[in-house]
Amino acid sequence: MPVFEQLAPFRDLILTTILYALAFWLLGRKLKWDRLWQVLIPGFGYYKLGKSLDMEREGLFCFLMDAVTTLLSLIPDSLLGERAGLAVNLMILLLYVLLVVYRIRLMLRLLNHFRMKRVWVLLGLVSPCILMTIIALVPRFQPGDPDEMLEEWKAGTAPAEIAGGSGAFHLTDSGLSVDLRERSVKDLSKKRYLLKDIQLNIPNGSMVLLLGGSGAGKTTFLNAVIGYEKADATILLNGSDIYKDYGRMKYRIGFVPQQNLIRACDTVRRTVGDAALMRIPVTVSGEERHKKLNEVLDLLGLTAGCHGLVGKKSGGQLRRISIAMELVSDPELFVLDEPDSGLDGVIARELFTELRAIADTGKIVIVITHTPDRVIDLFDKVIVLARDSGRCGRLGFYGSPEEARAFFGKDSMEGVVQSVNSKDAGGEGLADQYIARYLERMADGKEAAVL
């Protein structure tokens, strides 16, 4: 009995240690850890978990912080003075906060490994022990393929080292000039590179096709160019820095997303007119605004039915209305993400012909489309983004459609995309080779031929 009385102050600590050891043991069986007995070492289960999830550093930190916190909490108050006791308690609090942060990172990675929803992390915040026990005991929670999960986890963390020079690139004061050094995000403890080393100059009056396979970073690139999601980059539009002067420059950019964000219960004219009120500066007179509204409606073939309700219009007309709402502010750069989505060939052709007319007024039009070959004759330039072997988006080519066919040795734009797509996505898996070839082309000064 005296022994139990002596252990009474440490009862909660002993119980917690036993429960965590049990949770790690059960989880370790499911994850097929070797040397399961090691989880009996207090806190060492965190290191085992981190190592199995490719987060060895986080696991080691959790183990060390848990061990130090435990040791400090075992020091009797009688051995410490008032100041020393306060310092120890503050240190324990600091270490515990750090332990919680790193523990949550491990739990998020664990949820991803078992393809579980992130909302489960709330339980992990309250008690990682309970979360690990549930994952270990519930049969429907099964880990993904280790190689596949590891590849997904490492995606973009180490861009491929691609041989090839880098020629001198000069930003221009005319048109759109892009020097994108990198676009990265922080995912838990990993820095992921979404885009890297994209440099190009697009003249005014150009209609540009943006190509790339799934995951190559097309939408990410557009968001970076228009300043919606800033990258480590310098983006100039006719000499003005989009990032440094975004408050003013955003009115010189039009962006049409994939979805039609339009209210259905108003007329076409009022819908586009309200967009004009919001986007055209107040210094512009009502007469000039009215004139611009009529010009846009005429250009996009919306004048005849402009007094009809938006909700009664066809898919092609809805896309035209979305375009009109952006075009009415007379932007210098016009970006469209799959404007022909859901449209048949004839309607899509008409829509792209109208976009060509917009570019011919001196604007820059950049378009993503998954059916490029039916309208490729309307484009001046082609940007090809390729996902390298490190799963980071890079510039695989920039030039005219004719030069793209010659560069890739393909008869179609779909063939071009197939060249840089990974083999898992049904492509040829040659992204690294074409990225290197284009870098050599740039280094040799041949980029002048494709600008």
C-alpha cells in the first residue's frame, strides 16, 4: 500500500503513458511497424509514426518534447524554489504548446495517409490517443498504397534538376511580361513548388492558348499572372507592375472563370450594365459608359435579346454574358478558363471567333480549353506547361502553333499535351526532355523566334 501511495501523484501520467503506448501499438500493427516493443518507450511512438509517414523530423521533435516535458513534470516542487518552479512550469507550457503543434501536423498527415477527412483532426486536437485508436480498430480505415502515398506526399517538394542553360530574359514595357521564379505553398512542414522558372513576353493584340496536362498548373499560372494568388514573380502589363500596383491594375484585367457567376432573375442588359457601374471608374461619364455597354453587347451578339432574362438564355449565351461583364471595363488583359466548357463545336467556334475579335482590338487574350484543335487557327501563340518528374509545373514551350507542332513533332495540340503528360495519365512522359530542350533554345537566343 505505501508503494501505491507514493505513486499516487504520478497516477495520471502513468495512465496516459500506458494509453498512448497501447494506441501506438495498435496503430503500429495496422501500419506493419517492425520492433513494436519500442512504442513502450514513453513518446517513442511519435518517432515511429513520423518515420512511417515521411515526417521523421516532426516525429523526433514530438518524441523529444514529450520526453523532456515528462521529465520536468517529475521534478518534485520541494526541490525547486519559487522562481525555479515558475521557470520550469513556463518551460513545460512552452514545450507542450510546441508538442501540440507538431502533433497536429502528424495527425493531419496520418489522416491523409488513411484518406480520411481533415475534420477528424478536431478529435486529434482533443486527444491524439483516441484518434489513433479509432483509426487502428475501425476496419474501413485502411492506409493507401505506400509508394503512391509517398509520391503524392513528396509531389512538388523537389523540382527536377533539368540540364539546360538560361538565356538572358528582359522584361518589356509593352504587352504582358512574365518572370515567374516560383509559386510555392507551405503544406504542413513541406514546401511544395507548384510552378517554377516561367519567363515569357506576350505582345498586345495576341490571342494565346494555354496548354498543359492535368496538374501542370494552368489555373495556378493564370491566378499568379492576374495577381489573384501572388507568386515570387515580376508581372508587367504595358510597363505597370501588377503586384506592386494591384489596387489600380486589377481594373485593367478581366477574368472569366469556368462557372457562370450570374444572377438569373435579371435582364442581360441590366446584368452587364450593373457590371459596368462596378468596374468602370466613376470619372467616366454616363454617356461613355452607355456607349461602351452597347459596343460590348454588339461585339458579342447580345443586343437582340438584351431585354430577356438571363435565366432563359442558352449555355453559349450565358458564356457570352459572363465575358461581356468583364469586357465592359475595357481590360488590357483578358483571361478565360475553359470558356467553351459544355458548348458544342459550332457554338464554341463562334465564341472563339468573338474572342479573336477582342484580341484584334489590341488586347491580350489568354485561354484555357480542353478542345484546342477545333479553333487553333484563331490563336497567335501557344504556352505549354509541363509537370516535371518532381511534379512541378515548368515552361515546356512558348511560340506559335506552327512552331509548337515542329518543336514537339506532332500534328495536333492534343498530341503536344500527350507528349508532356505522364505515362500514368496516358501520355508519353517526356516532360523533362522537352523542358530541357526549351531551356537550351532559350539559352541559344532562339527565344526571339518564338516571341
